[in-house]
Amino acid sequence: MPMIDANALRQLFDEARTHNAWLDKPVPEHLLHQLYDLMKWGPTSANCSPARIVFVQSAQAKARLAPCMSEGNRAKTQQAPVTAIIGMDMAFYEHLPTLFPHNPDARNWFAGKPDFIATTAMRNSSLQGGYFILAARALGLDCGPMSGFDAAAVNAAFFADSNVKVNFICNLGYGDPKALFPRSPRLSFEQACRIE
């Protein structure tokens, strides 16, 4: 597989930023479909694919979400054209006969094992959340991922009577570059990595 070009790398990583202010520009629904259709191909263990997404876009849905957000995240979430709730299906293993058909016993790896289910759902829905952000950036969208919210309130408002629980929340749209503050530093390779 060839390396993608430098412009694509800049768009996905070097120049991409976490946005907190948004332009008044809607995100078309077809782009949300395209975003999912890209992110779904990212790898997960046993192709378990536990991420479930609610795209909060309407005024009514935003009004349900606002009280669930921490005070510092409320206004920017209200302003964002779309807010994605990245959830994790705690019954993801029920889909393994379809998603992992070459091993007919895969469902039984998880059934009745709540700790294994929880760690697998969290790890793999988080991976899918990373793919979500990269897919959004590849499509020209900006992201504002957040963890400042009341999880129980989000679950009650958006996932009641389901097996899904929230993992994290990500604002989505076209960020206002004038509102960006200087980019924060990152650790160097030597600080974060070692080769053995």
C-alpha cells in the first residue's frame, strides 16, 4: 500500500485541530453517511464493531443533550452543527455470527462474561472513535471530541431501553479558525516511545 501524500497527512494530523467554535454552516446528511461508511472499515478485535453513533442535529435533540454536558462544554455543543454521541453496544457480541462468520464460536467468547464485554466494548469503540475523527477530517470536517458530560444522563436521554452506553462525545462541523488558540505541545518520540 503506498504512502498517502503530504497534503493528506497535513489534513489528517499536522494541521488538524480540536475546535471549540463553529461556523454557521450545516453538515449535509449525506456526509454523515459517508463518514460512517469510511470509519466502519477500521479494524476492531474479531471485527466486533461495538460503536453506535447518535448524530444530534435537531434543536429538540440539542435541548436534550445540553443539560447532560458539563458547563464548559455546553455552549460549544449547542453551537456545533452536529454533535456525535459515540456509544458502545454492550451486546455487540450478538452480531459476531454475521461480523466474524469464519469462527462460529465467537459469540460464546463473550456471552455471560460482563467484564470481558465491558473492556472489549470500551477498547474497540474507542478505536472506532479514532477512526471517526480521521474519517471526518478526511471529508473536510472539523472535530471537537469531549469527555466532559454526565454519562448516566446521556444514557438516559439517548440510549434508554437499549444495550448502548456512551463512550465519548464529539462536536462536528466547520470550525472557526479565528477562535483557535496556539497549538499545545506534544511529547517527543523519546519521551513517549522506546524500541526494544
